[in-house]
Amino acid sequence: MKLGCRRLRFMVLITCFCCFLSPVVLFAKMPEGFKDIKLGMKRSHIVETLSKSPGHYSFEELGDEIAEVIRGDNLFRFAIYRFNAEDELMEIDLQMREILGRDRVLEIYNTEHGLSLSPNKVSVEANKIIEVKDNRLILKMAYDRDKRSAKGTK
């Protein structure tokens, strides 16, 4: 009899845990950027943020890109910010720390953001894409597609 009560309590506990956890997983939102740098920001604003924030160690402007050495982050060591012709941030290329390894970095990143990224899977949400290439995690804006309506004009 005691064994049946324990099983019942365990099943109720698991059911409650699943009920509370599933909304969090279902409504997980993809990150919009890295730290305080967000996709879609203007280049001038990013340069200002990088130069004023103590959390950003060292950066250099390289034509259409800005490269940053990341300090104080356990998952990534370098970031490359790429811009479009209008100087809007379109891509953030994060190089993972080799000491942890790609699988461990992805496991931690997925846990922090409620995602399920893997080297073989790309996550897409509205206008954002996250993909894994080698030991890099790439966040990018989806390029503007044709915004015309499928309906004909009247």
C-alpha cells in the first residue's frame, strides 16, 4: 500500500512539473542579439555602446564588420557584427570557446534561452535565424522578402 502512495505522489509531482515547464518551453523567444547588441541596431549606436560599456573589452571596425574580443563570457570568445548597406546590424557571428566544446556550449545556450539548437538544425522565428556552423553560433536577420500581398489590386 505504501508503494502505491509513493507512486501516486511521484506521478502527481511529475505531472505538476510538466504543466509548469511546458508553457515556458512553448513560449521561449529567440534572443534578439548578444548582450546589449541587438539585431537591427544602427552601426553608430553599436560603436557607441561598445566604446562606453565596460562589458565590452576590445573592438575594431573592419569595413562592413566590427570585430570584438569578448571577455567575461563563459560561452563565446569573439563576436563579428555584420551590417547591410543601410548600416543596420544584420548578423552576429559568435565564436564558441574551445575549452568547453561545441556540444557543451550549445547545451548551456539552449538551456539559457529555451531553444533546441544543434549543428544539424536551424531555428527560424519571424525575421530571425539562428544557426550553428562549425564552432560558431550565427544570429541573423532574415532578409526582407517580397512584402506585396498575394491578392490582386481592385
